[in-house]
Amino acid sequence: MTRFLRENAALVAVAIAGIALLIGLPLVLDLYTLLQVTLYVIYAILALSLAFIWGYGGILCFGHSVFFGLGAYGYAVSVINMGDSTLPFLIAIALPAVLAAALGYFMFYARISDVYVGVITLTVTLIFYNVVNSTAGPQYHIGEALLGGFNGMPNVPSLNIPFQPDNTLEPAGMFVLCMALLLIVYFGLHILLRTRFGRVLVAVRENEQRVEFLGYDSRLHKLIAFSIGGAIAGLAGCLFTAWGNFVSPTAFSVVQSAQIIIWLMVGGAGTLLGPVIGAVAISWLTVQIGTQQTVNANVVLGGILLVFVLLVPKGVAPMVTERLVPWFVSLRRPAASPRNVAGESKA
Amino acid sequence: MDLAVVVGIDFIYAVATLALISIGLAIVFGMMRIINLAHGEFMVMGSYSAAVAVHHHVNIWIAILIVPPVVVAAIGAIIERVIIRRLYGRMVETMLATWGLSLFVVGILTMVFGDITEGVPTPIGGITIGSYQASGYSLFVIAMSIVTIAGVYLVLRTSRLGLLARGTMQNAEMAAALGVDTSRIYAVTFAFGAALAGLAGGILAPVSGVFPNIGGSYIGRAFITVIGGGPAALVGTISASTLFGVINQLATFASNPVYGEVALLAAAIILIRLLPQGITGRYFRGSL
Amino acid sequence: MTPPLIETRGLVKHFGGVQAIRGVDFALAEGELRCLIGPNGAGKSTFFKLLTGQIKPTSGSVLFRGTDITALQAHEIARLGIGIKTQVPSVFNGLSVRDNLWIAAARHKEGKAITQAVEAQIERLMLGRVANSLTGQLAHGQRQRVELGLVLCGEPNLILLDEPAAGMTEEERGQTAELIREINREHPLIVVEHDMSFIRTIARRITVFNQGTILMEGDVDEVFSSEAVRDVYLGKKVAA
């Protein structure tokens, strides 16, 4: 037991802090702030999904908002039709996972190179954005759900206790759910990365050809990772819609994709905790900017992305390795050295 | 017959605008192997410079044909020096940095000009073809697109800069070994690409309207055309614009402009999957 | 009669208009150690890529123990036990030496057996002192050994070595030759090499490639005394 604690000091600290926040924040925060924090938590889940496929799988997804948007719209459309949110919650996760699998098959099995994966994912996002944006008017509906085009879909029902449509979640309950899901995703990914699948995935990022020479199907590993990332992004999209009872095409937008990448750049793409912190910090900053009129949020976001790309002189990819590796090595060593622990909590 | 002419003009216009918005990006991609995701905002800066010039009673032709390329070339030269130069040879980082730049520029434009649409008047009225009405400005855009492509061809083919640029494009190390100042070539190339973006922005300003976000509607089409076209900037742009422009227009006729654009993007994804090196990576190898 | 371990029949590979491999019939018996030599551009590397499934032949076939493997993917061929050490060390630079070997061993082992296989290779290849270092930070010779370890952890039925002594000092070359002979006690090998003195220390049979075909095949003395080989190989060398 003590050995487990020593080896996983950083993770245990995160778990304790996470559970403390989960219980404590609803008690100390006022309603408005709690709602705001819930949004940050949802964004943190979204950040984790890209952190997994980009930072660990080496898949340069420039259009991650497509999975977020599909989850958001998938939930909105199905919950409006069904009333009970139990199945829509699952649909919102499954739909992006299936899209990611199809897209992954299309790209990885043709052995498309990194940059072109970025280009294709970005283009797919543009397609979805264009299509959804153009669905204004009463003729565009799926069942009872009007898609609403650029106006978006208002009055989307909140999540309810499974199979009890009348028992919807209050803001405090929604916060607890989102926080719990964040912790589940965070620790789930940590566990996944320690399995053979996770370690081979990191090896694929390092040297895809060697992985093939060793007898692993790198395409399949990337496809599965991409689907998992899509599913988690879809989960975030679902929570986002349920949180605000509203979704609009901006969920699919290129700016939304850029934001997720900015969270990663700021927090450090090769870690899981870093992007969570990046998401919360940048979202908080965006809200602060929104409260004043002098500086435009795009200036700040764009500036941050520029600065982080330029000020990491060896480039984004090696930074990934440098931050990842101390952590990864610490998994294999009997005891985590203080530097590794510091590296993870700092990142 | 008249209808055929009008429809034909629509197709040629679709191809010509695609070529016009892509050529600057293609030059930079072909010679420097970087994708400038702020290309759309370079065009928007061109449009705004035209709008501001018109506002100050500059002659309309000077405002849309001279002012934008000069202004945007200058901005491009600065950006090359401050940002692009630090990232040569790192394609992904360059894309991310220029993506950040694109957001940054949108924000700045919103702060300076506000979130409203500026207008630039259309200097040519409609013309009549038989019983149909066609836009005279469309014909002008087509003509300017041809002139621009021809101009780029002449610059690459005949000027010393063009020769050096082609040399650098094919083998940067060799060019450097021969005493060619590659970083200066890159700087000039980037500014040239920016000038072409500015020119496209100026020419299209009267038809598209001018507002901070419009770059987003250009960049997708432009970079997909460039990547679909492959490394040879001119032939790639012309062939990919033709392919995508026709697909775009066919789908537009069959449904509406939104699905025209969707068809274009979908076609591009399939093309990239089939020919990851672009059309000129597979065919017309060694062309300009 | 048992079929050859690996065999190619009428193997042809075109790249555009270039015929890199034009009709290679090659066979390797179980337990053999074979050297491939030939001038640059003779098709040795292309031949290796065809054997490992990285590229597909224009025509002809590759057989492993009598089974046609021409259509298999690279990772499926690897699973049959064909391991390759490439010319430039192909390792996981961002992972520790131990993690590198773990990935290789975990493909066909479970639990404790993985760790045992990893530790055994670390000892065999004298990597103990750097086992927890990042592979990308090691010296070239050490990375070569890590790559060899990756191949050996897969417990291969056939090992392809592409220029294993390239860029090594005289002393390292001697050690490598010793290591290759030791590996050959358990595993059949095909070795591409340029260095004639190195080949003399390890080879029994040699296949000479020239212009995409097999020029000749024979034991060391036959090949080295052949006029034809001297012409294409050494002649080219002198010219270069």
C-alpha cells in the first residue's frame, strides 16, 4: 500500500484534490460561480480528449470540435425527441465515436501523414459547420427537433436521473456529475495508458514503422485511440448542451477547435493534468475578457497560441516528449523521483 | 445559347475565384513548404485596405488593385520576420502559429473596425447577354484572375528572383551552398504570397462585403485547393481550382451554394486520400 | 523435403519507370547465415522492404516456410517472426531502453514473462547501465544494440540486418561480428553489408546483387575470387 502511494504520489494528490473540489465547491460557491465552474469542468473533459489522441497518440487533429459539436447536437436532437435523457446521453457519446472510427479508418488505413490528418480533420469540421449553419427554417428538422441553423437550438432539456424524465439535475447536481465524469475520464485515461494498448500507442507516436516491425497493427491502435478521443469529446458536447440548454453551430467552429489546441499548448500536450489546467485557465481568462470592452478575446487567444508555439524553441512535438517522458519513466521505476512528481504537478 | 454562355460564365467564375484566392497560398506552400492558415485574414486585410482607401476618396481601381497588395505585402514582410522565419521546416508548428495569427488578426480587425460589414462599391454594372443579365464585375474578376496567374508565371519564369526562388524551392541546401541568400528569398516569397492574398482580397471586396470574420470562408477553400494541387504552385492551383470549381458549381446548381462548398470540401478530402502529394505530386511533375 | 525458410519467386518491383528488382529467385534454408552484397542501387534495400512487406512487389511472390506471404501487411509478416534491424537505428527515441524492450516483448508475452525477457536482453546486450535512460540520448552504437534487442525480444524465426556494422569503430565491428555469430546459433540471418573484411569474418554463403538481379551465389571463396563480382562490385567501388 505504501509502495503504491509512493509510486503514484502525484495521482493520489490529484484524486484527493478532485474529490475535495467535487464535495466542497457546491458548498462554498454561489450559484452563478458554480455554473461557471461547471462549464470549465466540461471544457476540461474536452481538453482531455484531445490530450489523449494528440499528446499520446500523436494524431494531429485540427478539427476536434467536430466530435464536440456532434455530441452536442446528438444530445439536443435525441433528447428533444425522447424526453428522457438516458439514451440521448449515450447517443451523444456513440455518434462521435462512430464518426471518429470511420474517419480514422479513412485516414490511418491509407497511411495519410500527420499534416494531412490535420488538414482532413479541419476540413471535416468546416463541412459540418457549413451544413449545420445552413439549416435555418422550419423544413430542417429531425423528428420534433428543429435544427435552427445559425440560430442554434434553444430549450434543450437538462439531464435527468436515468429513466426519470421529470427528475432533472439542478445546477449543483450537474456540477457533481461533470466533476465526477472528469475524474473518471482522467483516471480512466491514466489506467488505459498503463495497459499494453496505451504503451504501444505511445510507441506508435514515437516510431510507427518500428511498431509495425514488432508485429503490432499501428493503424488499429490509432483508430481505437481516435474513437476513444471522439467519444470523450462527444461526452463533453453532451454535457455542454445540457448545461446551457442550448447549442449553436459555433460548437463545430474552427475557433472552437483552435481553443482546444490552445488549452493543450498552454498546459503541455504530453500530460493529462496540463490540458485540464490549460482549459480551466484559458476559459476563465476568456470570461474575464468578455466582461470588458477594450480587448477582443480573439486577440488574446490568438496571441497565446502564437506565443506558445514560438517560445517553445524546439517545437511542439519534442516538448511533448520531454514532458511526457519523465512521467512515463516514473511508471517503470520502483520509486518516482521528486523531479518527476514535480514535473507532473507543475505541468 | 445565351443561357449556355451565362452558365459557362458561372463555372469559369467559380474556377477563377478559387484560383485567385489560392494562388498566394500556393506560392508560399510550393516554395517554402508551409501552410499559412492566416491567408484568409491576409485577404481580409486587403479588403479592408481597399475599403479604407475608397473611404478616403482614392480612385476605386487604385483602391482595389494597387493599395491592397502593397499594404498586405508590407504586413506579410513583417510577419515573416517576426514569426514565420523562426519556424522554417516545421510545418505543423507553422500551421499552429499562423492559426493563432489568424485569430489575432480577426480580433484586431474587430477592435479597429467593429463587427459590422464595410462596403466597397462595384465599379462595373451589369451587362446583358441576349435575354439574360450577367454581372460585369464577374467578368472582371475572371479577367483579373487570368492576369494574376499570367503575372505569377512571368515572375517565376523570367525574373532573377523567380529563378532563385525556383532553385531554392527545389533544393534549399544546394541554393544556400551556391551563395544564394535563402532567407531573403523566403522573405521575398512570403511577401509576394501576401501581396497576392491582398490583391485577391481587394478584387473580391466589392462582391463579398468586408467584415472581420470573412477570412474563415476563404481559408478552407484556399488551403484545400493548394494541398489538392500539390507542390507545383501554378499548375497545381490551376488544375485543382478547375476540378474543385466545377464540382462546387455543379453542386450549387443541383442544390444551393452551401452544398456547393460542402461538395468541394468533400471532394478535396477524397482527393487528398487518393493523392496525398496532390495532383502535381503525381502528374505534371517538375512543372511550375 | 522441408521448404526453405524464406523464398522469393520471380520477384519484380518497379518504381515508376525504374526497375529496382527484376526477377529475383532467392531461397534461405533454416539456420542459415547469408550475406547480401552488391553495389549501391543493386536493389538490396528494396529486396529487404519486399521481404518485410513495407512495399508490395509488382509481380512475383514471397514464401515463408512454403506459405505465400506476399499479400500480408508489414505487422502480419512481423508476427510470423521476421524481424528487421534497419540501417539507421529505428527505435523509440522518446522512451527508456527498458520501455523499448517492453513494447517488443509484450507482443507475445504476458505479465512476468515480459519483464524476464526484457531483463535477459538488457544483460545480453550489455545495456544495464543505460536501461532507464532515454534511448534518443544514447550513443549510436548503443542505439544499434537497443534495436537489436527489440528484434531479439520478438523471438524471431528470421532476422534481417541492414548494414549492422555501419559507422562503427574497428573494435565495435569485432564485437558485432561476434554477436552476429552468437545470434546465428539460434536464429537464421540475412545480413546486408558493404565492408568486405567484416563479411569475411561472419559469412559462409554470399548472394551478390547487381542491377536488381542476383549476379551470383556461392561460398565466401567462390564469390571473392569471381571476376564478375570483382568487376561490378569492386570496379564500381573504385569508380566511386
